[in-house]
Amino acid sequence: MTDETPSYSGPERVFSGVQPTGNLHLGNYLGALVKFVRLQDTHDCIFCVVDQHAITVDLNHGPGALMDQTRQIAAAFLAAGVDPDKAIVFAQSSVRAHSELTWYFNCVARMGWLERMTQFKEKAGKDKERASVGIFDYPVLQAADILVYKATHVPVGEDQKQHLELSRDIADRFNREFDAPGFFPLPEPLIQGPGARIMSLKDGFKKMSKSDPSDLSRINLTDDADTMARKIKKAKTDPEPLPATVDELQDRVEARNLVGIYAALAGKTDQDVLDEFGGQGFGAFKPALSEVVVESLAPVTQSYKDWLADPAAIDAVLAKGAEKADEIAAPVIAEVRDIIGFWRKS
Ligand code: TYM
């Protein structure tokens, strides 16, 4: 791109999505939901339950199950503090422009770009021949999610960094191929800050994940206080006491993760936590960590249960959100059709 190429000059807008697959955990909460709540006060925000992404792995969730999971994720957004009067909350499948833009982006994205996606390699496993085309195309749908709203900022955990880079590549290539400089913004990931990469409680080299077979590896937003405390008690650590400085944590992945969780929830830095607990063993630190985790998550867990007890209220939020999202996406997709040059009734 030359310096003279006009760049996007539209308004700032935030978009992010969460898949309705399994329980949300502390990683989703700190890596995404907490950021959503913070951003809704300063930006136009759109938060989406990406139910079309959820069928790339498990096609048949059972009768009504996908819809229930979608409601559960919407309930988790609301319980974490997303305010539907400030931010748009909706289900991806209710705005058809996502699928339409995905097709156009399929023709913009290159096979080589998608083949490099590490999440595809992880999810498809060894037997790529049997993976769905949808799981391969997953990041293109993600790019369409973001760009159909011309979103400029995307709060996500670190695991989504590569997908965001792909979204930027697709936006840039679309703008150039169709001679529409600055039409799509090049969306920026908002990853920094505590909680961007919460690791498994059982293995400090693996991220905390919904798909880990061991439930002890993660704190679920649905866990009760005793379960949370038990999981922290059983979390893997090393025999050394906590050090005095962050540098000394570098090679102690499990200790670093627990200190990071404490810091993120208490609104402190890792160094603040070490100033308080340096020199102490995990016998002292783990109970303090349990207290912070339980205290921070208890109101969220309670509100989550309250929302789930009222599915009609969740549906009302999703219906209003779908309408507002569609209002933003419809003119963008109309313009895309014109830019590409499809026939339209004059
Ligand atoms: P998903 O549903 O796997 O995760 C939702 C959000 O949680 C973050 N996250 C974590 N953050 C910190 N530590 C962890 N251990 C951890 N695990 C998950 C994820 O980074 C994410 O922000 N592809 C996306 C969904 C998506 C999307 C989008 C996101 C679809 N379209 C458009 C942004 C914009 C995903 O699978 O997230």
C-alpha cells in the first residue's frame, strides 16, 4: 500500500463474538467479557453469540440444544455486566449479512492464508480429510462478523490474534482488489492487559479451554464457591515460595498464571501481588486467591442464574439486538454488492 492510499475514516466501533459451545470459564471472562463491559461506556459496541461458528465442529447439538447454549452465552454477557441499553447483544445467525459477506470474502481470502491458521491445525487434528469445510473457513466467517459492521476494534484473548491478522488481510485485499480504498477498516485487536491468556490450572503450558477433558483445568462461571476453591487448591504449582519480582516468575508457568489471575481479578499488577505475597508459599497464597476468585465471580454466577431463569427476557434482548445489528449491517452489505458490481434493479 502506498502512503497516498486513503485509509478508513469512519467512526470507531467495537465488535466481538463468543461461541456457544460449553461453559464459559475464567479465561473467557477475563480475556473477553470484562473488556466488553469496560468498552461499552466509551464505544459503540456489538457483542455477538456466534452460533454459526458453533456448527463447524458439532453439527447436531440435539433438539433445542444450540438455542439453549446461545441463550446461555447471552446470559453470561448480561451477568458479566454488558448492558443491552448501551451495547448490542445478538445471535450471529439472526443477521444474514454475516453469511453473505462470508461468501464474498471466500473469494478474497487465499487458501495459503487459511492453511497457516494454527487453530485449524489444532481443531482438525491429524485427519484433515475428515474436517468440515466450515472449520477451515471459520476465520473467514469471523472476518465477515467484524467487517459487516465496519468494526475498528476487537477485544479478544491472545488466542485470537492470528484470526484478527487474517481479518486485516482480507479487508486490505478487498479494498484493493475492488478499488475501494478505505472501504473496510483494518480492525485492531484489543488484547493487551491482564487476563489475555489464562492458562490451565493443571498445565501452565496449555491455555484454559472449554474443550480440555479435565474439568479441574478450568474455573467455570457456573461453578459454586466450594468447587472454585477446590479447583484452586488442586491447581498445579511448584514447591518454591512466591518470588519478590516478576522476572523470577518467568520460568514458573503455573505460579505466573495464578499470580496473573489474582492480579487481573483484584485490579492489581503482578508486581503488586508479589509485593504482598513474595516469600510466602502456595499454602498461604491459594486460600487468598480462592477468596478473590469467589468474591469476584459470585455476583456474576448469581446474576447468570437469574437471567437463565427468565429465557423470555434473554430472547427480548436478542430480538432487539438482532434488529439493531441488522440496521447497521444492511447498508454495508448493499454497498459491498455495488462495489463488487452485482446486478441490481435500478
Ligand atoms: P471463543 O468462543 O473460543 O472464546 C471467547 C473469547 O474468550 C477468549 N479466551 C481466552 N482469553 C484468555 N485466556 C483464555 N484461556 C481464553 N480462552 C478463550 C477468546 O480469545 C475470545 O475472545 N473465534 C472466536 C469467536 C469469534 C469472534 C468473532 C471473536 C467469532 N467471530 C469476531 C471476535 C470477533 C472464538 O472462538 O472465541
